[in-house]
Amino acid sequence: MSGVAGILLRQEGRPAAAADIQQMLARMRHRAHDGSSWWTDRSAALGHAWLDTTGEDGPGPLTMAGGRLAVTADCRLDNRDELLARLGIRDRMAADAMLLMRAYLEWGEACPTYLQGDFAFAIWDAERRALFCARDHFGIKPFYYHSTAGRFAFASEIGPILALDGVGTRISEHQISGFLAGLPDDPQATHYAEIFRLPARHTLTVTDSQVTLRRYWQIEPSPKPLRADAADEFRHLFSRSVQNRMRGTPAIGAMLSGGLDSSSIASVAGLRAAAEGRQRLKTFSLVFEKGSPMDEKPFIDAVLGRHRLDGTLIAVGDHAPFAEFERILEEQQGTFLAPGLSLTRSIYRTAGAKGVKVLLDGHGGDEVVSHGHGLLHELANAGRWLALWRELHGASGTYGEGMLAMYFRFLTIYGPAWRIARWRNQVNRLLSRLRLKPAAQRRAPAWGGLVNTELARRTDLIDRFHRAGYMPSKVSASEALTHRWVLSTGLVPHAFEVLDKAAAIFGVEPRYPFWDKPLVEFCLALPGEEKLHNGFGRHVLRRAMEGVLPPAVQWRQDKIDFTANLVKGMLRNHRDLLDTVLMSEGDRIAPYVNLPEVNAAYARLLEKPDEAAPLDVQYVWRSISLSLWLRQIQPAGNPA
């Protein structure tokens, strides 16, 4: 993990200030465990904060073509051999950043379409007087920017941009309402009205006169025909993805929760390390007290007992979710949708203390491989009721409600009554062309009454939620469309940005083997029966791990719900904080949240903590998070 920063002065005759780029790098000191440096000319200044995780020499920025091009990059390219061959480069040790510039010389602004891996980079082209920026396919590497007529500035974090003179700190009500609704629907906006993000799978070209945003790729199934055995192909792609993410530093570890995703990664990586004669792979696991519903130690022990792994167990103990929260908010530079971040952070802290620089993470396995729940809708839509019954019966209680209840719900949606409902929808669509339906008559959003009514109105939250917060019925009726919709939501890059900033503090780079472009495209192309079979979601992954995972892990169907642990931790360890924020200091968040609704949710948690409704938990957690962040950024007595 590295950090990039840069400034482009968009007016001739003004030299780029080295002092500004140095100031930005100083705000990213935690990303510069292995050094930092900068480069300037009359118009541009590029900076690089370096954590060596790929074994390359020097922190950059790099220049070539007689100084015509300069690049700063946070990247790891996985298709290096292909690029070296296509670009005619014989130096197999060429740095990834150098390959980026050669790719730019060869293919121009189309170069990201030829890249695989995780990257965020900026190339200054002095001949064109253009700054070309790009972000990877899934948004794993962050990229933020600020643009005015006279200056364009960018960085891997928001803080370095805020440090520059002339950058306003006005917060975005649009983002606050989205956070409260659990809806990161704007791929460009941040918590600050004058700072933006470069969306995943997009490029940005900045010249003296304009800023041009382009999408270079969209999530689609692989066009390649499937092999006879999908599990064999999955195993090949998955193993190659793990191997690619083990490139570079020997200081590699892996998260090991005991679930299917992290266990698959740790097992495959452990086998790879042993085959290459490396030291035992270090793994890091959170361990709850024995008998707790969150206790996964038996599964963790099963994996550790099967492979040559160096396991570290981190006792959770008495969880305090708001401990160090002010510092976490400073690191994140805003609120975030990750109530369990403090636990993840403890893994990063332990891994960093043990000298690990790269941490393999199973995040995203559910989304990439897919549980195949869209297949249930396909079966019902096609009238295949016996096949639907078999899938629901095989799943037992996996879906969170009784099998019969689910079966009759599908029957209601897709059975004879569905024909009437579809006809009714057609009539309603016809009527809506003549007269728009008032917003008040639409389906109530899932966030209910949490958001202040005036804030929701000012930020068009209801319309935004109906556009991006609900899966359209024509999508939910297709497993292929459901799968792509899930991978395309704003929650994907949001999670990567949150984890990136949390890990950077401890000198750790998370890498995600499931988020590999060829693997994602392959999974999207799979038929629903390869994702859900006899009630087992992610079936292709389970088959691919035959002989690799212990059967108890390979075929487990339960998934831990940490809601009870969050409620217990909040009420046991932060009762005074909750009382203060929601009562004594309620005026701070009153312009943003529906305070009576939040207090009612809090009262229900206090009355029946063991029966806490997930929505009530989110009401309280998000309200407290917002209040603590506003306390940080707003001087006392100045709520504006």
C-alpha cells in the first residue's frame, strides 16, 4: 500500500509549489513506512508515500520519455507477463509504475482496459499539458480530488487535500442523508462538498480548460465458454488470484475467521507458501468466549490443524465498539457504514505488530461467488415449484425464516396472484405517464423514520433510495442480473475505502483474492445451479475446495450475526455516551435525524436487548457515529 498525491496548476507561468506537495505528504506519513518523495515541474507536482509490498526499488514518482511523462501510483499489476510481452519490454524487473507509463505511451487513455490488478495512479503528460488519472475496476485503491479553475489536487486520502489553502470544509448534506439511510449511492461525492472521489472503473483527464470523466469498463459476465467442470476452472482462477496477491514482500498474512471465504484463502495461500519453501503463512483470527453464538474457534482450529499455518488468536473479550472511535473517525475523515470496524482494526494492529505488510482478506466472497438466491426467484418465475421446494428444504434455516413461510411467499409473488399483480403494475405504469404518483404514496424506504424529514426532502432521499436502494423486480427475478446488481452497488467501493484507511494506519495492505477481474467475470457467467445447489450457496466454491478445506468448514451453512455483540457492547460499555449524545447533546444531530424515533429505538434496545431489531441497532449506531464526527469537525457553538 502506498499513497499518491499531486497538484496541477491549470494556469501558465505559475510554478507548482514543492511546499504544497510536501505538506500533503506530511498528512500521509502513516502510508510512508518505507519512504516518500516528490517531483515537480512548472505546472505539476507529484508525490508518493511508499509502503514496499511488491519488492520494487524506490518510492517514486518515476519519469520517462525525457521527462515528458511522470507518474505516481499505488498499484499492483497482476498481468505483468502479458504486459511485458505486448509492450516489448525485456526487463522483467521493470516497476509496475514504469509499465503504466509504457502502457499509456502505447494505448493512450485506453490503457486501463489492458490492466489487471489494484491501482490508482496519475500520469502527467507535459507535451499534452494533461494529467491522466485512473482507478481500478472495483475501487480497491482510493482516489480523491479537488478541482477549481486554477488548481487540481488529488490524493489517496481526503486529509492531505483539506490541508491545502483554499479548500473549503463545508460538509455535504447529501452524503449525511445517504449515510443515515445506508445508501452510498453517489460514486463521486464525499463528506465534503468541495472534494470528490474518482469512481471505480473510471478515468479522469485534467487539462487547463476541462476535467473529463470516462468509464473504461463495466461489470459483465465472461464471454468465454464455460469448461465442462466449473469447479475445476474456479479452483484454477482462484488459486492464480491468491498467488498474484502473494507477490512481493515475504511478510504476508491472512485473515482466518473460520468462515468459508477466509478459510479458502488461508488454505490455498498456506499450500502455496509451503510449495515455494516460504515460512509458514501467518493467520489472524478473532476469538470470542467459548459457548458464545459468535464463537468460531472450532472451525478456525480445523483449518489450522489441516495446514501448516502460523495462527494468531486475538481474544475479543468485552467488546467496546466506541472505544478509540474519535481516532477512527479522524482516520476515516468522515462517517462510515461498518459497525464492526473496531474489530477489524484490531486484526490490522496485531498483523502490523508482527511485521506483516500484506494481509489476504476474504471480504467480498458472498458478493463475488454469490449465494445464488436469485435462482429461487427464477425457479418460481418459471413455475418450477418442486425444484424450488428442494432448494428451500436443503437450505433448512439458512434464509432466516421458515421453509414453508418462504415457499408460500414465493407462491404468492409468482403464483396465480402474480398475474393479477403484473397486470395491476402495467396499469399503474400507464397511469404514471399521465400523472406522477406523489412521493408520499410510494413504498416506505427501508431506513424508515431515521432521517430528518426536511433533510430527506432537501437531498431527494426518497427518490434516490427508490433509484438505488431497491433491487428492481425485473432484476430480482434473474440470478444473473441480481448478481451483477449486487457487485455494482456503491457499498463495494465504500467498503474498500474504509478498510484501506483503517489498515494504512498500521502499515498493512489488505488484498482481496475474490476481487480478481477474471474470477469475477467467470462467476457472473455461471448458471444459477452452480451458485445454489441443494440449499448450499456458493456451491462452486465449495466443490472447488474439495480436499483443501476440512468438510466441517467446506459445507457449513451458518453465518455469524454480530448484531447481538454490537448491542451488548454498546449498552454495557457506552451507556453514558449514548445517554449524553442522544439526550444532553441531541441538538447536534437534530437537523439530520428524527430524534424522537432514534430515542424510541434506544428505549427498545434498553428494554429488550436480547431481541434487538436490526433497524433499531442501526438507528442508534449511526446517530452516535454522526454526532461524534460532527463534534470533531464543528467548533463549539458553531453547528453550521
